Amino acid sequence: MQLTNLDLFVIIGYIALIFTIAYKARTFMKRIEKNDSVNGLRPIDNHYLAGKSITFWEATLSIIATEFSAMAFLVIPTYVYMENFSYFKFILGAIISRSFISWYFIPKIYGKGLTIFEVLARGIYTYREIRGVGTRAKRTFAFFYIFTKLIGVSVKLLGGSILIAEFFGTSIFSAMVLISLMTYLYIILGGLKAVVRTDMLQAAIFILGGIVAHHVVGQMSHLTWGELVSFGFTNHKFSPWTDAHGFLTFIYGIIAGIAYDAATHGVDQDLAQKLLGAKDVQTAQKALAWSSVGSLIVNLIFLSLGVVIWSYYTKHGQTAPAPEKIFSSLIENYFPTPLKGLMVASILAANMSTLDSSINAMSAVFWNDLMSGKKSNLFKLYIKVDNFIITVSIVIMAHLFSLISGSIKIGMYFAYFSTAPLLSFFICRMMLSKWIKISFTSSIIILSIFTCFLGMALNHFSFEFNPQLSILVGIITTVGFMWLNSVLIDFADTPKENKYE
């Protein structure tokens, strides 16, 4: 794709603005660090929780930005192009889920630890220290999280890098290195504060890109935007289901959306870390609740874009390109300067906003849960090193995925299903403690993860129940296993902070 100097100016301007924001976040955090004795936070809390200074708007927009990777930026319009508005059922499920999470989950996790795994280790108690068994269990879940998160974020990086490589005429590996390096540098500059503030800009950029895309497609077709939308409506592209069992499938999708969103926005460190770093529990609750409204708006922008693109190709009798290039080919061949540069910047923004949250979250888990947050005069050096190691690991894994055909789809499925074990354990540990009494040990965690995946696998391959409900089936299977374990084992000698009473 040919990018003009004006397109490049827009892209470079976006990158410069990102680093300016990160630098200002660094200055802000230095002021926070000088007041350690006042706010009572450790250096690690100041770095990974932004000194508990995250505002409502920072948390809300950062959550929205993290949700929408470059994959979602392009996949959602393509989904609607190939099918219809049935993706909307997952969005409705997410809205329901976040209302419950903000009311019930957040008060249970806020102020109990730096990571969700530390919160789970403490359970319903608030002790400052966790004894040996709890620490080992915390590490087990931390290992599982880092492994699954590496796979998920690597796949998303690969998907976005394919597009960036195509736009700039470079190799996919070079695009991955460039995106990852820029993300690593601004994270190091300002920690979580830099992440949430740059996410605000990135959210604004890709939302603007989506709105501009609506306008440009209308200009290309020589029809009004309303005519394109009306044509799509007449041809049932806004329908929430298709087949005879569509309504039941729609309900299944809502349930699946509730389960998946509860895992990603309630107990996934990526998003939970931003809520844990909010000024207070009320700010965290409001931010998560209102993020569902913002997410709804953004999804509607890109869902309706899929309808407009379908109407364009259909009205003009044009053969659509390959599914993965339906939207990107429009950007490449038809978007004028400097809007082409804006769309490339939008894809960069969507990619970086997901990558920065994952790197920062994995670094927090590594330092706090695997290294047990040990104090050291070299803390800041260690932070730079472990962030770098994580970034390099993501690039290497993404490169390996690029060598395997169909790896993106497999990786996305794995990342989707891997959220279920953590949510399952949270439910048992924090919600059903009166009925399910379990020791927080490495063995029970490993068995719970295995049981959860077994339940999902049986659902998918043997029972052939609706695949959208695999996460729910995995959760039910795990809760049943935990209850049985609670009934069969005596917990009389279990340390207080490692069991339920």
C-alpha cells in the first residue's frame, strides 16, 4: 500500500503523542512516589497500581481500549459481512455481566492485593501475609495465567502485525518487533499510569477511525449512508439470528457473553489491575459499569460498519476479497490521504492498547506472585528486565504462530476457553464459601483447571451441547468437583487463611 507523506505524518504524530503522554505520566508518578510515606503504598503498588490514582475516565476508556484489539477492529465488521448482527448477543451478555461484577465482584477484590491471584490466595480474609501453602497455590495460578495470556496476546499481536506489515510493505516479524518495542518503551516510562492514559488516546483514535470509515464507504459508493444502512436492513443484515433455532441460539449467546465477560472483566489481571488501581472502590465500580455503555457504542460502530461494507460490495456487484481482507482492502485501495494514515494509526492503537495491558499485567503477576514481591534496591531495574523478557517472549511466540497455518484461530479459541478455570475458582473461593470448603493448594488448583477443561472438551466433542456454552459447562463441572472435594475431605487442620469456614 502506498502511504503518502501526509499519511506518514499522521502516523508519526500519533506515536509522538503516545510518548508525550507516557512522559507526562512518568512525571506524575514521580510526584506520587515522593509521597510514599503519606499514601502508605509500596513502590511496587505505585508502579503497578499507579499509586491508586486512576480516575473514572482513565479506567473506563482504558477498559474499552483493552477490549478492542486490532483483531476485533477488523474481525467484527467481517463477521457482520459474512453473517448478520448475531454478534450482538455477546454484547448484551457483557452488559448484564458487568452490572453484576461492578456490584458484587469489585468490593470483594478491591484493596485485598496487587493481583487477582493474591486476592484469591487471601480468600475471604484480609491478612497481610499468606503462609506457605497459599503462596505455592498463588504461584500455580500465576504460571497458568502467564502461559495462557502469552498465547492470547501473541495471537492478537500477530493478527494486527499482518495488517501493519501489509500497509508498510515490510515483514510480519519486523512489524511485530516495532509494535512491541514502542509499547515496551512507553510502559517503562510511566507504568500503569502510562498504560491507562495512552489507552485513552488509543480508544479515541480507533473510535474516530471507525466513524470516518462509515463516511468514506458512503462517499465511495455514491450513495448516502442512510441508503446503505436501509439496504442492509431490508436484506436482514441487522437480524440477531438466522436459522429456525435462532432465538434459542441468541439466548445461548447472551449466557456465553455473561460467562466470558465475567472472566475477562472480573478476574482477569489485564482489566482487574486497572480497577484495583482506581482511587476508591466506588470509582472502580462506576468505571466498570459505564465501560459496558462505551463498549456497546463502539461495538455498534463496527457492527454497523460491517453492514455498510456489505451493502457497498453488493450494490456495486463487486466480488469481495478474502474474508480477512474485506475491510483492509478498502483502506488500502480506496481511502484517501490522510484518512488512510488515520486508519493505519487506528489499527496501531487497537494493537498497542491490548499489548500494553497484557505486558503490564504479566509483569505484575511475575513480580508479585512468582517473586513474592521481594523488596530490593534494584526494583526499578528488575521491572525493566522482566517487562523486556515478557515483550520478547510475546514476539517469539507470535513469530512461531506465524509459521503454523490456522494458528490464529486455534490460539483465539484457546485464549477464550482459558478464562473459564480462573472464573470457576473465583466462584468457589469467593462466592460459594459457605457451601464449598476447599484448601488453597497447588494440587487442588491443578485439578480444578484440568476438570474445567475436561468439562468443556466433553461438551464440545462428546455431548455436542451448544458450543457457545462451553465456558458455562466448564464452570459447572469445576464447581461440582470442588463441592465433591469439600464433602469428602476433612479440613479441620487446614490453616485459617487457606480454607473456608
